[in-house]
Amino acid sequence: MENEFQVIVVGGGFAGVAAVKALARKGVKVLLIDQNNYHQFQPLLYQVATAQIGVSEVTRTFRGMLQRYRSAKVLTAKVTAVDVAAHTVTTSDGDTIHGQFLVLASGAEANYFNTPGAEEYAYPLYSVTDAVRLGNAMVKALDAAYRDGGGLHIVVVGGGPTGVETAGAIAENFKYIVPKYFSAALAARSSVHLVDMVPTVLTAFSEKSKSYAASHLRKAGVELKMGSAVADVRPDKVVFADGTELPGHIVVWAGGLKAGAVVAQSGLTQGRGGRIDVNPDLTAPGVPGVYVLGDAANMTDDRGEKLPQLGSCAQQAGKWAARNIHADLTGGARAPFAYADKGYMAMIGRGAAVAELGRKRLQMQGPLAFLAWLGVHAVLLSGNRQRVSAVLSWVDDYLTHSRSHVVLGSTD
């Protein structure tokens, strides 16, 4: 591997891949470094965990994605140190690589907010590994409950889109899949709770969308406990700040994210969520030639408005950073990030979703929003094979209540 590149991009999420592609199209010599050799489509990880789709639908190798770009290289390695002043990256193999420009798009990790027991007992849902681990745990727990005559009680922490979508998918598994593959009695003995310290689900959405989501979740079998913070996570239950408790054989943590270790150890000043408060042109303050993107950054648009931690926002930021880097390389002028607001969406369950589209927030609820959600996510998947396979899985699931994608439990 060469030790000198025009641009080094750390992290192969939405922002990193978008930046690499845009730079490579212009012939810029760029290196993508990620500890995995594949891109993962995070918005659908909850469907991997609940066996609605398989791992192959949400992953695609970086080399497959970038094979047409001769100036783009891929290095599978864990980044252990970043020197932002020198524009160098050191990997776990001991290699140090230099770039004229450095792009930190290293993503995030679960933020447990120092909640006792959460890191030890809760299941995050931010990577394919997380999704498979959670799916495996649920299958094993269902097997044990079926064998012992008990039930499975799941608590999902976090009322944002990830928590809502996960809780809804688990509830539908209890309603349709558990009776089919285990027994109706086991389904009746099981429960899923969605909890959050804020009083409503989907706080970024309109009151109409919040009301629809809460109503449909309850209809699907999700029990809501809102307005009380989780104070302790234990092996078999969750304890709340108001003194109440819920049984929880499995706790899914969708309660927030923080920037990962690469950013934390970079020496850059961290803001909310451990992220870097970047300049309007996406550069790191006070460090020339360094850009920070996606879940590693607190970004604002060209009007100074704070931007959401969304895949579409990260993808646009990657392309915009590439434009600014190319301007740097060619003597042009950088421009502040002009974000095209595409709105928000959340899947609630079969035939049910909420969508608020565009800057004017065109609202949809129900089947129309459900179809829009499916269409948008199918388009955003990284390859044609992934798109076709995901759509076929959704159709099969909707028509037959079957699970062709199975996460296998074990006795280990």
C-alpha cells in the first residue's frame, strides 16, 4: 500500500463513500480506510435483526462499489490514531499514511449516557454485527421461552425513528411470526415496550405524525412508557428514574449516538454528542485541510441551521466536501454546505408509516407513506442486486408472513 495520497477518507458510511466517489470521478487520488471491507446500509439494520431481510441486502463490498474508479483505493484496517495537523492516519498494522487532505467520516457508536448496566446488557443497533447479534439473541430467547413455558419481554430504549421501527417490527413478529413458528401461547406471553425520557415518540415530526405513530404502535401491540428516563439496565429488567420497573430479557438501545473513538482521539474540540462542530464548508475549525462529515460532525447548512443525523444528509455532505476539496486542489473557492432537505420518514409496521417530505414537510401517513418509505429505501440501497433482493423479501414477507432470512440461535 502506498503511503501518500491526495485525500484520505476514514470511514465507509454514507458520507465517506459519497466523498470517495465524487473525488474519484474527478481523478483525485483517494484512499478509503474502514475496518470492514463492506458498506452497510444502516437504516435497514432493524430488518436484519428481525429477519425481514438478510445481511446481503444491506451490505456491499467497497471494492465492488468503487471498481470503476481507477484513482480510488481501499484499505481494510482499523484506524488507531489520527494526526490532524500532519494529515496522517496510523492503522492497527502499524502503517502511517499521509494525505494532502484528511476526511473523517468515521461514524458513531451507541451513547449510553453513563446509564448503569446499559453498555453491559443492552444491544445497540448501529452495525451489521449488532443486528446479527440482536437477532441471534432474540431467537435464542424465544427458543428458551418456548421450552420453559415462559414469555419473551423486550424493551426498546429510544423513541426516535430507529426505536419506533425496531419496536414495531418486533411487535409484528410477535403477532405474525411467533405464532407460526413457535406458538400463539408464547406470543401471548411476550411483550415489547418502547420507552423514552421524552413525552412522545418521533419528537422531530409533526403532532399529527406523532399521534399516528403512537396510535399504530399501540394497535400493533407495542406498550409505550414515555416521559421517564432509564436509570438502570439489569440482566432481566429495566429500572426507571420514577422508580418503576419493566421486565426485559432483551434491551435494545436506540437511545442516542456519539462520535466514535477516531474523533474522540483526534484532538479536535468536541461538541454535542462528542461530534465536531464543523465550519459551514465542513472543515474542522482551526485545522486546514481536514473535513469532518456525517455522524462524526455537527453540521449546519448555508443558512446556519443545524442539520439532522440522517443518511441523506451525510451523503450530501460527502459530495459537498468533495467539491470543496477539489476547489482546494485546483485553486477554487470553497462554499458553505447547501443541504437539500428531503424530510423525515419512519416505518411503523405493515402498511403503516409516516413521512414528512421536503423543506415544506408534505405530510403522509398510512399506506401511501408506507409505499413511499419502501420506494425511497429501495433507491438508496447501494446496488441493483441489493434493491431487487430487498423488494422480493418485502413482498414475500407482506404476502406470506414468512421469514426466509433466519438468524440462527445456538446453545453457546
